[in-house]
Amino acid sequence: MATDIDLIVLATSTPDQPMPATACHVQAAIGATRAFAFDVEAVCSGFVCALIVADAMLANNPAYSTALVIGADTYSRVLDYTDRRTAVLFGDGAGAVVLGKVPGGKGLLASTLSSDGRGADLVKIPAGGSRIPASLHTLEEGKHYFAMDGREVRRLAAEKMPAVVTDLLKAADVTLSDVDLIVPHQANGVMLAELAATLGLAPGVLHLTVGRYGNTGAASVPITLDDAVRAGLLTQDSLLLLVALGGGMTWGGAALPWTCASTGRSPVPPTQVKE
């Protein structure tokens, strides 16, 4: 029930408004009256970041036992449709998971988060914040639209995404052959094909939904995870990696063994199953 939720962590780079947090609107809409609600802004890495933050809060505060972690973005509201190289890549979407405490040996085996603010201009909406407030001039100049240096982002993705997988494998003390499924941020098909080739992945290990939904920002990882669950690609103790790269620049990932729920409903990751 919504009243069981202690935390709502919502990842988005297209919030409903500058303040308050969109998570607070979600809290009110679902009646999660006990929850503390806040947003995380790490662009397309947002869901992975929110998952790791929520996991840490559950692990370190006995007052928290259940967290709702959401990834949601509506890029259709901020795209410049005259920029065909960018606009055609994106979609709108939302996905969520519910996290709960689990016995030792379950939950996140490893996680990693990194950022490099020197790349802050590679993915951006220049105006609308306190640095460049919205004005007639910013509207005329199109500075409220999403902008991206696709070539440089692709170069960084080719460098950082394989490194995230390598770091997770090392931290979890497993090998790539132990991994059953990798759910990456669905940036675009070319970048994901390059990731699979770089890692030497067998067909089907890297799960893709980008061809159907496009790049849905922070929503792409939970949407693709849900798609994998519905397709029956995860069974008890399947080793799952979640990896993402986003504006900032930011990148990160998490490794976890899958646990099937015993409720008769769709299975959820092990950090999401209550004892």
C-alpha cells in the first residue's frame, strides 16, 4: 500500500516545475502520506543514481524499510524539432520499482557512480534556471530547448560504459560470463551496438527497447527492466547489471542477483522484496 512507503526518490531532468520536487506531487497523488519525497537530477543516469541512493538510505536508517524509486522524463516538452539529429532520438516515459530490505547476500552486490562536470555543456537546457532566467530573449534564442553534442557524448559513452561494467564485475567479484542480463540506458541503437561489441557480449545479454521507445532519459532503465521481466528473461538468482550514462556528465551502475517475488505478481529485484 502507498502508506507503507517511507521514501520516494524520483529521477528526472524534466520536472513538472522548478519547485517543489516532482516526487512531492507523486506522493500526494498516490497517498503516500508517510514518505519523505525528493528528486534526483543526474539526467539519463538518474534512475541508477536514485536506486543507489535509496538502497543506501534503507541500509543505513532503521526508520526506513520501503522506498519507491522512479525514473520519469518528458523530453517532448523540451525538444527543438528543427534539430532532427537530436529530436528523433527521444521519447517520453516513466518506470518505477519498490525497494525493501532483504537478508544478507541479497540486494545490491556492487554499485558505482561517477561524474565529470567539465562536460556540463555537452548535454544541457541552457536557460530557465537561476543562471539564465527565462525571458523573451531566451525564448527567441531557443535557449529553453534541449541541446546535445552527440559526437562527444558518443565518445564518452564508448569510454565510460564499458568501464562501468568492468568496475561492477570487479567489485562484485564475478566475471562477464557470470552475467545473465545487462539493462543499459537506451541512448541510441548505434551506441548500444558498440557497447555490446566492445564487451564481446553474446546475443541477448544486452537488453534493448530503444527501437520501440527511443531514449526516455531517466525512465529508460526501469522501462527496459520491466520489459525484460515481462519477457521472462530473469529467473531466480539471475545476475543483472544496470548501467547508464547521462548529462553532467554522469555515469554509473549496479549489480544485483534477481529474486522472484512470492506474491504471484511480477518478480522484482531483490532489494525490492520485503522479508
